Amino acid sequence: MECEIDEEFRKEIKLALGDAALPSSESEDDNVDDLDDEAMMRVDDALAAAFRARKKSSTTKKNRKGCVVFVPILWSHVMLLLSLFIDFQQQLMDFRLRVLDLIEIYIRWQSKSLHSLDLVLPLFRLIMSCSNDTLPLANRATNIFTKKLCHMKEYPRITEADQAHVFDLLQQLLQAAYKVPTAGQELITQGSMFLLRVLRGGKRELNEPVVSKKKRKRSNLPDVNFGLIDVTTVIPLFSDLLTDFLTNKNSHVHHMLFMTLVERYPDLAWHLCKDLASYLPNAVNQFRMGQACEIMASLLHQPVQLTEAKSECLLSICKDLKCFCIEHLKCDGQKKSKHIKPLVKLLSQLIISCKEQPDVFAGCFDQEELLTEINELIEESSNHNSILIANECRKLITLLNKVDDNMGLGHKTKKRRKK
């Protein structure tokens, strides 16, 4: 059986033998015993190194051949692990959805329990931690948070011992408003209003009937009882958020939080009146200024019991707000409609509020002076070809005349006789 001779290996052997290697032209009978012992030891070491290198190279070639065979096996194992991971993720999703079902059942049957309040922060954090891969989980948790938890009909009745715990939940929820995106601001708004509702109803007796919002508007009720809401600790939380909203260009705080607070708790929101009026002229941009005007107009529109403190607050900001609206309606450039309408809405609501409370607002500003300033705005806007400002100012004049007629200050209209 003939063996293939590797020429490269032959060269390595010759290089290892050195002078002891036979030339290719010599015969096998030549004498090669003229080497001493030291030379033979060096030759043995060199031959051993050559054979080790040969063995290592052959092992590497075998490993390369084995890798070619192992790649399909490895790919099959990777696909198997991937399928198992997908199945595990699906099973984990199903388990989480079942847990949410249990939470919904607990909220439905144990709504009066204080432990239901401890679900506000975990549900909120779960929703904010979800991604597109866990969208069903986020939708389910959002539905429970907004429609089941924050709008429960029978909420827990807390005592003074639980006041600190509920306030801590409210504080942690409002602190998250500085960081979360717009999608989470609605959750913060609903959660904070729910916790304020719990705090307000803390001292209410169980047999006392709950007066609806419509009945409070129709009847002249006294100032709303804040219950366990500590104004000295709750108002600074909203005041800091309002400051960040109006002064920080990159603020995540949404004006929806303040609009909802004004609509649902107007007496509590009145404590933000001075802060809002002070930051309004120095808003970070026109867009935030327009949103602040909407908040102030909504606050003036709410029917509240005017106490002495609120009357002093209105008297202090009324004239400044009028000057602010007139000054920003002047044509210093082409303003957009979305920047003009909030100013007109605020000025209109200011006029209505002043006419509805003539005793309180007497001396805040003169009607003739206001009409003169509005007419000047119409002339100035006509010179600058700003039709929008002129039309809105004409609406203000119509509103002034209409309010005068209703208050009996203008021309009296004849009443029709009933047939």
C-alpha cells in the first residue's frame, strides 16, 4: 500500500535534522553514524517538535471539518430555543392577563377597602413599562386603571390615620409628571383626581348624601369642604408643576392636569390663581401662554362661592390681566389664530366675571376705557391687515353691549306678551 508523501512535512524533517539529513542523491548505504551524542539529542528534539507541529495541524483540519458538520446542528438548536422562548413569552403574557383579571375582580367587590388605593402606583408603573411587544397587557391595565379604579362608585372612606399614606401616594404620582411622556399624563391626571376625591371624602359621614356637580351649580352652597385635603401640603405640589409647565421649555407637564383640577375642584384650584397670573406674562413661549390663558379663563368661569380671600385675589389680578390681554393683542407682528383666541377668551371671561359681580369688581377697570382700547386695537389691526384681531375685538364690543343689556345698563328690550 503506497502512502502519499507530504512535501511540506519532508522539508520540515530536513530542517529539523540539519547537517544529519542525507542528500537526495546519496544511497541508503552511506554512513550516517558520524554524529556524536549531543548532536543526536538535538536532532531528537527537533524531530519531536516537527512531529508535534504536524499532529497539531492535522487536529485543526479535523476540527474544521467537524465545524462544517456542526453548523446545521447548532442552527436547529437555536431555532428550538427561539420557539421555546416565544412560547414562554406567550405563557407569561397569559399569566399576567389572568392576574389583571383578578385585580379587576378585587376592585369590583372590594372597592371600599383601603388596599385598593395601593393599586394606583403599581398599575401606573406597569402601563409605563410596557412596550409594543406587550401592547395587549398595556391596554388591559389602562382599561382597569382608568375605568375601574379611578372611576369606582364606592371609594374607600379614610380616616386621619390614613391621610399621610394617601398624600404620599399622591405625591409620588405627581412627581412622575416631570418625567413621563404625554401618553402617561392622562393617567397621572385621573389618578391624582381619584386620590383627591378620596382625601376630600375622608371626613364625610356615611349617611350624608353626596351632592352632585350639577346640584352644586344650581344651588348657592357654601364653600366646599376639603375634607382631609391639607391645602398647605397639596397646593405646593401643583404650584411646582405649574411653574415647571410655564417656565421650562422642555417640560413634560401637560395642561390637562390643571384644566381637570379647575373643573373638578375649582375651590382648591383658586389657590393657584396668583401663581398663574404672575407666570402668565413670562411664559416660555406663545403656545404655553395660550394654554395658561385657557386655564385662567376656565378658572374664572367656574361657579364658586366668593369668599373675602378670593375677592381680594380677583381684585389684585383683574386689572393686570386686562392690561396683559390688551398688550398682547396689539399687532407687533402677524399672530396666528391659535395664539389670539385664548387671549380673547380670557378677556371675554374677565368681562363676564366683572359684570356678574359689580360690587366686587367696581373700580377694577372702567368700561369706557376698555371700549376705547378695543377700538384702538381694531384701528391698529386694520392698518396691519390683521382681519382676525379686528373680528375678535368686534366680538368683545358685542359682548360688552350684551352684558350691559342683561344687567339693565343698556337699552332695555321690550318683553313679549304671552297670548
